[in-house]
Amino acid sequence: MSDSLSLLEDLKARGLVAQMTSEEQLVEHLNEPRTLYCGFDPTADSLHIGSLVPLITLKRFQGAGHKPLALVGGATGLIGDPSFKSQERKLNTPDVVAAWVDKLRAQVSRFIAFDAGSKSAEVVNNLDWVGQLSTLDFLRDVGKHFSINNMINKESVKQRIDREGEGISFTEFTYMLLQSYDFAELYKHKQCTLQIGGSDQWGNITGGIDLARRMHGAQAFGLTLPLVTKSDGTKFGKTESGTIWLDAQKTSPYAFYQFWLNTADTDVYKFLAYFTFLSVERIAAIEEEDRVAQGRPQAQSVLAEEVTRLVHGEEGLAAARRITQALFAGDTSELSEEDFEQLKQDGLPSVDLVKVARDATLMTVLVEAGLAASGKQIKDALGRQAVTINGDAVTAEQSVNLDLAFPAAKSLFGRFFLLKMGKKKYLLLDSK
């Protein structure tokens, strides 16, 4: 079996192919090393886990001998992709988009290798060529190749046109032309012949294939990946606390690890196929082992470890595992100050002690933090010595005097107090 066939067959076996153009020709085309690209628009200062599938797919192609280009949309990010969006995007200022481009460039660089000889990855910015294009040149050289009739029949555009009271602006309507021009330019200057992207990008990708052919006589191809969905119908990548980001300053490695650890049994094996480099055979073996064992599945911990290592490295994974084990065992002696910083960021309910009124009691602090619905529940827990601060049971006297409850001498790293109520409820308090 050739490398290209094994790569495409592996993608299919993982459920990672939504659509592709000219499959037989693409298989033959990939018998030789090729250049492919995927675009990432700067709609925020970080990518979120919805971008992981295309990022990992670029890495899979590079592993099979091809050269990946990660395009960061400094130009398209100023316009906004209307694909399957219910309403017009808010336009961000050029300086904001430029700052986001720099951050995304650094993020995508963690997933693909830049020292791999002829298949070394590159990060490109479409503002470099779109920014040099005059309006008249754009209309004459690019716009003339597009039929309005065909554009309005693209499903992503049609939905917006048909939605009463919404519609689509000319700005967003032209997005397809800009993305198509990217493909034509990358073919011309980088010999790029394949574009990959989410299935919502099919119309934009086929537009680019057609434009590259019309402008440069190119033979180009497209492959789309399925948008990740959860079996319960809720949106993938969202939690009660918000979006799961790839930036450790926005989603800590611990919270990131916990997200994957809490994957539903009905989704976990699919996600192992999507988000890890474990073989399809190994994933099937894990599923069979879990079925036979009939206990707590191992798949979630495997998934959490593999994806956290990929995004945050060995150090990030080690911290996530260390914090998880410490909270499970109720022993925080091995945690570092940086570990507590992660918990404060998004790992546990947190309270800044310096902002708490000095006449407050421990009971009011805990009720306001949501650890219990009423003071009575907390009073009962205190009576059972089921409330501890840094491992010591809270006394009645401490419960009504915050200075006694949180003495500076007993703080961890001169600032932190970890309160535990019962077996599973935690509250982190910071006196800094």
C-alpha cells in the first residue's frame, strides 16, 4: 500500500473525511510529496479546541511526507467568514487583528515541524498578498471568475439570504473570493495543490480550486474534515465555564486535562480517533478492553493524557496529573505555587481574601462562593469536622473569625488556603 493511500485510508478509518474532490486522482497525486494548506482566521487571541482536528491533520500529512502550510488570515480576519454563521460578525480593528495573528502564528507552530527538510512547515499570512491588491485589480483579476448565481447557491450563503431579517453584507459575501484567491496565490508561489478545512469550508475550498484552475491552469484538490459534535447534542468545546482554549493563560493545562477526562463514554473512542496519533487498531483494542472490564473505562484518561501532552507538552501534562491526583487524594503537599495558580485561574471556585469584608464569617464566604445552598448545611459540616483548611479541621472559633481561619503563618506559598468541605467540594482562597 502506498503512503498516500495509507494516509487517506487512515483518515477515513478515523472518520476524518467529510468530502474530497476527485478521490482517485487525489490518491495518485499524493504518491509524490505535495504542499497543502489550512487556514486559521484570527477571530480571538487564541485558537480553541475546534481547531485541533485540522491542526492535527496537517501534522498527519507532514508525517506522511508532505509539506504543510498554516495560513493565518491577517486579511480574511478583517472581513469575517459567513459560513453557517447566523448573523454578521463584528469587525475588529486592524491593530487588534494583527496582534491576534502573531499569537495564532505561535500557536500553530507548536503542531508542525519547521526543521524537516523539504517537508518543513511554513506559516503564511494572507495579508502579505491581499494587502498589495488594489480594488480594481481584485475586481478585474479575481471577481470576473465568479458567478453571482453560483455564489448565492452555496449552502452557507443561501442560509443567510433565506433567513428573514438577517441577510448578508457585501463584505462577508466577498469572503469566498478572498479565500479562493489565497489558494490561487499559494499554488502560484508555493506550488500548493491541496487545501483542507472543516466541512463548513467546502464552498470556499471548491471556489479556490476553480479559481486556481482559471488563473493558473492548476490541478488542485480539496478535502474537508467533519465538524466535531457530541452525542448528547451539546456544543463541542464549550463548558459551563466557557470555551476550551489552546492558550494556557486562557484555559489552564489542568482545566484542559479535566475537559478531556470528563468526555462521555459515547464520544470518547471517536475522540481518540480524531485527536490522537494512536493507531485505529490500538483504539479498537482500548474499546474492547473497556467493554470486557465493565468498570471505569481507561479511554478517558488515555485521551486526556495524549491531547494534553500534544497541546501543553510533558510539563503541562505532569502538572495536570499532579493537581488531579492531589485533589483526589486530599494531599496538596506536592503542589507548586504555579499549580495553585492554575487552580485559581479556572480549576476551582476561588475567592480573593483581600476583597472579603473583615466582618464576614466563614459561613457567609462559603455560601456566597456557592459551596452550599444554606448556612445550615455548612454549620452541619462544621459540626462533623468536615470542613478543613490546608488539611486542618476548622474550629467553631475559626468559623466566625476570618483572621483565625486564615492565619498568614498557615498559608501555602505565603498566600493560598485550600478549603475542603466534605469529600468533593473545594474552595481556593488567595490572600495576596
